[in-house]
Amino acid sequence: MFKKITNDRGGTFALAIMLLFVTTSFITYYCISYESQIKTYNSLELANVHATINLLEKIGSK
């Protein structure tokens, strides 16, 4: 039913390993970039919350 792919020099195996490495590297880069972006958004949100609280305290003290 299925024919087995054979290669005496192991080129198919080397290609599969390289493809696995490239794919894993891309996924790792994507995950690290996403995590960095989320951390940036969280820090900006925290800064805006603190600025809003300070502004409301200024308005309330007048």
C-alpha cells in the first residue's frame, strides 16, 4: 500500500532534521516576541492606571 522511502546516504533524514530545527526556531521566536509584546502592553496599562489614579487624587484634593 505505502512504499517506504529509502535513501542510502541519509539525505531525507538530514532534511527532516533541518526542517524540524527551522520550524522549532520560528515557533520559539514567535512565542518570545508575543510574550514581550504582552509584557509591554501590561506595563503601559499599569502606567496609565497609576497616572489616572494620580490625576483623580489631584482633582479630588482641590
